[in-house]
Amino acid sequence: MKVLLVEDEKLIRMFIVEYFNKQNVYVIEASDGYEALSLLDTSFDIVLLDIMMPGIDGYEVCKLIRQKSDIPILFISALSEDENKLKGYEVGADDFISKPFTPSLLYAKCCALLKRVQASSHSLNEGIIRIDEDTHEVFVNDQLIPLSHKEYTMLVYFIENKRKILSRDQLLDHIWGYDYYGDQRIVDTYVKKLRKKLLEASSYIQTVVKIGYMFDTKRKDI
Amino acid sequence: MKVLLVEDEKLIRMFIVEYFNKQNVYVIEASDGYEALSLLDTSFDIVLLDIMMPGIDGYEVCKLIRQKSDIPILFISALSEDENKLKGYEVGADDFISKPFTPSLLYAKCCALLKRVQASSHSLNEGIIRIDEDTHEVFVNDQLIPLSHKEYTMLVYFIENKRKILSRDQLLDHIWGYDYYGDQRIVDTYVKKLRKKLLEASSYIQTVVKIGYMFDTKRKDI
DNA sequence: CTTTTTTTTCATAACATTTTCACAATTTTG
DNA sequence: CAAAATTGTGAAAATGTTATGAAAAAAAAG
């Protein structure tokens, strides 16, 4: 388990890190929101986020994270008021813990949250496309479309970044790895394959000349 | 800052307008939903929307606005019940304030909301032009205008340097690269293309004879 | 080891963008 | 006001980019 801990008070961080390390949990510390945002990447399993921090507060950090990620977020609140909780859920929090707490309680909450999230079967829906992330099955209008592994990875990456232009470089880095040395035009070939298989949803993958491609369920040409 | 205030009680409107004007904020008043919808255009920065109004209520107004605009909407609610908030967020509200409130609190909320929105959305707005920097989509009066890559780069460069005269050399260096060896008049050709596509906003790109061009939403000749 | 599937390369067709250019319109200069 | 310089414009030409089918190479399955 890899945790991002966002908390301005060093002492609290130390307590948590010490206990978590004992449980074999890897903790990365951030002392403010901006640091957290710069550290966060897809390798983390959960974010522990203090609400009251100098500078950008926990709510804002949460909102910014939610713009690009569904990672589980557990709020650490100094107050136990429901008002706070409400706002927390609004901005996309998954659970709460109120100060003061013991590290063991926090750890238990983390485990529970992760379990909960992992249990809820993940599925992506975009327009007429439905993806079951557990089985990697892709449906277009409820018709099963068999995709190869690279095709599947590309489609999911497109959908995770819908309405954002992705350059060939970005696609290459993410799907083939940054150390891929082959021809960049492989991306085109895979876009072709995907479009062909996606049938009526083929127009979801739009070409952005001179830059790359973009996934969008809304048609551009109307 | 330009605000659309939708509120049926004249007294409340007056309080707000008075305070906001003191803060140098321009407030346009609407006493009901339909008036608000007819007044709203892309020049506004935020909408303050009372929920309980005779005729069409705030929720409905919000829904209708959201059909064509992502403008920040702050709900003014007589009740502080969570139920209301929940429904508000469903129809697309960005934040809430409960009556009674002081004008200064409302002003603070407005500023916070605007800051939040501006931090999160990658969009440029100039007069009737709106640019989504994620998708590279350009709208004139909410009509999508497809631009080629160079046209887009030029428009963004103009807007980033609005009300600054840009020489052909500067434009060449920035858009074509300092090592471009072709004809300098290519700039003129692209200005022509841009103006044509920008329709009513074509006059935003002004010719500065013997020097270059300048982007300005205000007309020079009046 | 053979067959099948997937991945990659490549040549060419189809398409879109960029650039040039000649002349018209406008502005500046003397 | 006329000449000169500058800018506007449409269309053609040149260039660049993407789509596509087929074939080669690599990997996985049998």
C-alpha cells in the first residue's frame, strides 16, 4: 500500500508515518496542498488529506485532485461538525476521520476504505461505450467488442482523459512506455484499429491535426 | 467583475448592489428568472441566483443556464437545509449562501468562487470569444469555430498579448519559429484567415500600419 | 513446432494545411 | 492630389499530415 499524507503539522505526520511503516505501508509526506498535487501520481492507493492547512485548504486540494483522479481520499478534520463533512463529500471525499485519533484507527479506516473501493466493481461509461474494468470487457451498444491488450489500454487512457487533446508522445509514453524506440506512427495504426472496432462510436476518437487525438462523445462537426 | 443578480425582492437587490458597486463590481439586476435568462450573455463572470422566486424558480433557471453555459452560479437560499443544497448541486450550482447574510460575506463568497473556477478551468475569454485550452476549441458567440493549428496558435498569442502591438517579426518568431525563412507576408495571410473565421469578432484584430497588428476587443474607430 | 493472434512496419492514397503570388484596396508621404 | 508604400484578398501550388490495407515480425497459444 502506498499512501500520500498531506498534513502541515510535522508532529502528526511523524506519528502516522511511524505507525504505518510498522504495518508495511509506504507513506509519502506533503506539508501543503501544492506539494501534494505535485507529488501525486497514479502509483498511490489512497490520499490522507488534512482540511485545515495554510495556503490552499484540503477542500480545494480535493477538488483539484478530483479533476483528474478517482483515487480514494480520506479527510482528516480537526472539527467533527457535520457541515464540514457535507462540504467534504461535495468536493469528492470518500471518508472522514476527526482529530484527535490514534494511528491505529486511521490505519483501520484506510483499510476499510480501500476494501470498499476495490469491492465496488469498476465500470466506465461514455456514450454508447461501456467498459468493465474487472473483466476488461468492452461493449458498444451492449455488443461485446473483443479488444487486444494495447487496444484496451488505449481506449481506457482516452476515456480517462476525455476532452483533453493527447499528443502522440503522450499516448506512446503511456501505452508503450517512455523507453519505446519504434515508429511513432504506431499510434495512428492503433487509432485505426480502435475506430474500426468501435463501430458507431468510432467518431468518439477525433483527430486533432498536427497535435494528436482527443476522445469526445460529442461530435465536433455539428 | 460583472455580476448578474437574480432576486425578486427589491430591497435585497439594493443592499447587494450598493455594496458591490463600492467594491467596483458591476451588477446587472433581474427580478425574475426569465429576465435573467434574457439578460445573460458571455460578458458576465458570475450569477447570483435566488432559489425561491415567483414564477420560474432558481433551480429551473440554473438548469436552463447550464444547458448552454458553465458560468459560475452561486445560489442564494432562504433555507440552510442540506436538502436544498443537494438539489442545487444536482442542477449545477457551484456554491451556496444562506439568508440572512451580509453583503460583505456574499462578496467574499463570490471572489472565492471566481478564484476557484479560474484556477481549475483552462479557458480564455475575450469579448465574444471563448477558448478551451484543453480541447483547443474556439467559440464565437457560443458557436464553435474550427481553426487550424497555426490559426489557433496565432489567436492564443494575440490574446495572451492583448492590447499590445505585435510586429510581423514577433508573430513570425513565435508562430513560425525564429528560423523560418519564408515570406513575411504569410502573417498577413493568417490574419486574413483568422478575421474571416472570427465573424463578428474579426475587428478584434486591428491593423497598426507600418508596425504590425494588435488584438483588442474595444473598437478603435469610435 | 505449428498455428493463431497481436504487434509493428511500410508504402501509398486521401485529406488538410501552409505558402506563394498577383492584383486590388487602402494608407502614407511628399 | 499623385506616387509610393503598405495591407487585404482569393486562388493556385506546394507541402505536410493522417488514414488505410497489406505484409513482416514478434509473441502467445495449442
